[in-house]
Amino acid sequence: MADTLDDTAVAGRLRGLPAWTRDGDEIRRTVKAPSFPAGIDVVTDVARAAEDAGHHPDIDIRWRTLTFALTTHSAGGLTGKDFDLAARIDEIAARHGAA
């Protein structure tokens, strides 16, 4: 099991992910895709990256608006896995023109 990060470490990691915000024991980001199909492509690519990482986000899809939430349930809070996958989600969203 991964170790949870303390508040100082979480704040430090969030500085490197300016589009993400902390909400309790989660980090969240919302993006708007250029079209509904592009949004689904983002979700598909995130799903593949999540499978590869063995770490899965909660994803809410509302037409072109996608919200991602990350936490490490097994650790009871935020871990490095959450921030690593958040960075990957940022890359995927940018590649598909979602901001």
C-alpha cells in the first residue's frame, strides 16, 4: 500500500498541477473537450492509462465537460499515485484539445 502524503507534500505536488484542486482527500480537475466525441476519446485514453497504472479515477461526463477525481482509497487519502495519474490526465487532455 502507498503512503499518504501530508498537507505540505500535497500542496507541493499541487503546485506542479495548477489545474487541479484539493477537495478533502481528493484532487479534482474539470476540462471541456472540443466535442462530445473528443471527450469520450479523452476518457478512453485516461482509462487505458489508469489500467496501466493500476490506479483509477472517478470520472463524471456531462456532454463535453469531464471531471476527474483522484484519491487512493486503499491508503485512505492522497498518495503519489494520484499526482502521477493527474499529470498523465493533463497530458491526455491537452493532446485532445480539452482545457
